[in-house]
Amino acid sequence: MQSAESRNEELTKELTKKDAQIQALEDEIKALKKSKKKPAPDATKTSAWQTFTATAYTAYCAEGCTGITKTGVDVSQSIYYEGARVIAVDPSVIALGSTVEVRLADGSNFRAKAIDTGGAIKGARLDLLVANEADAVQFGRQSVELRVIK
């Protein structure tokens, strides 16, 4: 009888030890899940340069423009948003809210925020918000390179 009690005691200790190990592993899993963080915006990878056709537009036009972008930003007083130029894109190509770098044909670069869309903006096209119609005409249509920064 004593050997059965002894064996039972040993098994109980082993089980307690295994339960403690399982609990420690579960705690470690929880800690790992909590510690997972999204990378900082600057740590995300920049996409490769892509060629786009660029045109320009103004906040007001004869075709019913209101000065409010697709994302609800009022651009009637500025061509900038969050320190970057405003562009209209095809959201199936460039996600709305993306920050991009645009390289113009003359080699100059600028950062832009994709916060608008347009009826004619399909595929690899972008529309750059400019202050007035004369600036839009001067910009014309040009081939540009674009890469998503974040």
C-alpha cells in the first residue's frame, strides 16, 4: 500500500511540474503576442519606382468639382496636405492615404499624399492638385516616376 501511495505522490509531482511548464509556455506565448508591434512608418519598405502618366487639376472646375477630396479633405485653400502635395490616384493601384515620392520628367522630386480620385484617373495615372487652371495647363501631361513611401 505504501508503494502505491508513493507512486501516486510521484505522479502527482510530475503532473504538477508538467502543469507549471505548460503554464510557463502559455505565458511566454501571451508575452510574445503582446510584444508584436507594427513596424514604424519609416521602417516600412519603399516600393520600386513605377512609371505613371501625370496631369494636373484644380480644386474647382466646370465639371462639378467641390474642393473636397474623395477622402473628405478640404483642399480649396491649399494644394498641400500634411506637408505633402495632393494627388488623385486610382485606388486599385495606389491606396488612398499613401505617401508617395514623385519624380518629374525634369528630375525634380516631391512627396505627395494620395487622398483623391478622379473619373479619368485609371491605372498608372495620377492627377496633381495645382493652384489654378493656368498652372494645370503649364504642367500639361507628362511621364513621371512614382514610388510608395508609406
